[in-house]
Amino acid sequence: MPATVGRRTDRLAPAQRVTRGIDRRTVVRIGIVAAVAYAAWLAIGAFGRPYNFFDMKIYHGAVVWWASGNQLYDFISPDTTLGFTYPPFAGLVMLPMSWLPIEVAGWFNALASIVALAVVLAALLRPIVDRLGWSLRFTVAIAVPMAVALEPSRETLGYGQVNLLLFALVMADMVGLRWRAKRGTHHDADSALERFCYSGVWAGAGIGLATAVKLTPALFIAYLMITRQWRAAMTAIGTTVAVTLGTFALMGEESRTYFGTVLWQTERVGAADMTPNQSLAGLLARLYDSIETPGLLWLAFSVLVLALGLSRAATARADGDELTAFTLVGLTANVISPISWSHHLVWVIPAIIVLADAAVRRREASRGLLPRATTPVANGVPGVNALRPPIWYPTLTGLRHGVAAVALYLLFLISPIWPYEHQLPEVSHYQDGLFGALMENSLAIALIVLVAALPWRPGAEPAFYTDRLVRAAQLAGR
């Protein structure tokens, strides 16, 4: 009997050695991440829609059609009126999909999109978790499933869209600007390639590639020019032009067809009043209960939103918050675009991060006010004591930003547009009354409010060049 027990103990030894290296905190964190991932999966099932890679089937069918010797923009997906609507460079990038089955291509795109989202979240959260002393891996592991559960992400993955990949390209340029602001701090890089990457001189290439795939990221080029980030702006323009001309050399006929005809056929992507179109144009069309957007009214409001969004982005950057500046530009592009499907609205993800961090920053700042209460009131003259905030002040400071972050997250998690989905001429957009109309336009309204009111965090993540930082420090020391 003792020999049997001894043999069993020997068998358990390897497992004991493995578990000995795992502390209780790690086990708890793994459990939390698993619980959040499971909750996200349930949320997608509850609030999402049936997903079958619908858009991926169109892209896949188009490139297979094209690879078979036909014209790319002549393709019409079976049982629909939809065809390929992206620039020819996008078709060239998607061409390898023609070698894969549709399901494989769809899952490959979903995996690549989730990886891209994880990398972006790591870059966006890094300055925040470093300041708070949190674990980056643990924070990102929780943030990824939470972000995937949101309407833009789950729609992008479920339909086989490319929005998260384009989002990653644009945000890579923000990281490049951040690294360029800190150039010289990576002089000990192991290779010339690492030094080149950390130098940030390539910033703008991501925006250029994204613009060549989809035209709306071009607004970031305008932002770079307004904020006089000339090198990044020229890199973006040069990348877009080089890629477009290179594609024209390879696909001359498709390029002529796209820029001469397809680009101007807005009806190819659907009617403006369709519920998933949460742009300003879609909002106005539904408010007017019309299939088409009132053109002059849309143009007037678009110019106003464009001026507001770019001016607030420039001010955010001037105050040292490049993340909020990029977020405002992305949200502005969503609002003024004629068509912004709900899966295009990925810029709400950094908006939620900005709001949450703004709440934390304000709460931390308010705590510094409490030690000021030391001098008593003398002879009826208020001392420092009179300036002391109430004891509950730190708890409530930043509350409105925290509530806004939670409300924005829940809005895009639940996505109340779908229970009230309507389309003319079959059903009026006022079929469910004013409340139904409000819910059907709720995401578009949220975008406009964010463009007008998203706060920035002074000094949070400056992407200034080093000489400007040094100059600012010299001026502050005088």
C-alpha cells in the first residue's frame, strides 16, 4: 500500500512543479479573462445578428470572377444587386482570396482583424496602464473581447469586412508619430530595421495605404496638413499616389472604370435611408422619411461638422492629446460620409478609452486638492481651509465622463437600431413613433455628440517633435 501511494505521488510531481509556478493572482486573472470573453460571446449572441460572411462572399465572388478573366466591376453577387465597390487596389490586395474557400477566407480575415485590434488596443492602452501601474497583458486581454462585442467589431468580423484592418493602419501612424516624438530614445536598437521602425519616419504610410483601399481615411491627410505635420502628410499623399498609379499600371481598365464610373454610383452600396447607414446623410434621410438625402441640407451640416471636428482635433493635438485628435477625425469622417454602415463606426472604441481615461485623470487630480486644508479661518478671513473640497469630491469628480464612457459602451453593445429597422417605401421610419425614430438613429446621434463634445486630456499623449518638447521645457523654465 505505501508503495502504491509513493508511485502516485511521483506521478503528480510534474503537475505540482507546473502549478507551483502559477500564483493565485494569475489563476484569478485567467478566470476573469475567461468570464469576460464568455460574457462577450453571450452579448454577441443576444444583440448581434446572424452572420454568414455576407460581404466576404461578395468580395470573394468578385475576385474569383476577376481571376477567371472577367471585369472586376461587372460582377454582381447572386441573389443580390451588389457588386465590388472598393478601389482597384483593394481588389489587388484581395486577389489571393480567390485561392481559398469562402469560409476559410472569412475566418482568416476574422483572425487577422482580431489580432490587429489587439495590437491597436495594446498601443492605445500602454500609456494609460503605465501611468496607473496596471498589467498591459491583463488589461488588453480584457479589452479585446469587450471591444469585439461592440456593434462595429462584431459586424466587421461577422460580415467579413476590413474596417479593423484599416483602423490598425491609421492608428499605426499615430504610434509612428509618438515614436518620432521620442526619437533618440531607441539608439540602442539591435538592427537598422529596428532603428528605422522606432524612428517613426514612416508615419503617414498607413493612412496612405488605407486611403488607397477606402477613400474616407483621406480626411486624416487633411488633418495632418492642418496641424502642419508636413512630413507625415507628404508620406501619406505619396503612398496613396504611388499605390494608385502602380495599380493603374497593372489594372488600367479596372482603374478607369472605377474612377470614371463606379466611384460616382452611390446607389451601388444601397439607399441612404437604410437603417445601418448611421451617417449624417442617413439620419437626415430617415428624419425626412425619404429614400434620398436632402442634398443642400446635408452639405450645409456636413461642412459645419467637418469644420467643428477638424478644429477640435487640431486643438486636442495642440494640447498634447494625439489619440483624441485622431479619434475626432475618424468620428468626423463617419458623420460626413454619405454612407457609414454600423460596421464602419470603429472609432467609438478609442472614444470610449478617452472618456474612461478622462474620468480617471480627473479623479486623480481632485485627490491632490485635499491636502490643501491646513490653514484655519482667522478673523473672519477665509484661509486655505475654505478652498478644501468636500470629502466626497474625488469620488464624484470625473463621474460624468465615466458615465458617458459606460453609456457609450452599452449603446454600441446593445445597438438599439435593429429592433426598429425600417426602409422606405415598404415601411415609414416613423412606424414606431418618435421613440422608434430616436432608437433607429441613436448611433448617428451619438457620433455627432462625440464630435461636438468628446473631451481631450491635456498633455496625455503628445506626438510633438523632440525640438518642440525641448523648446516648451525651456520656456517653462524661464
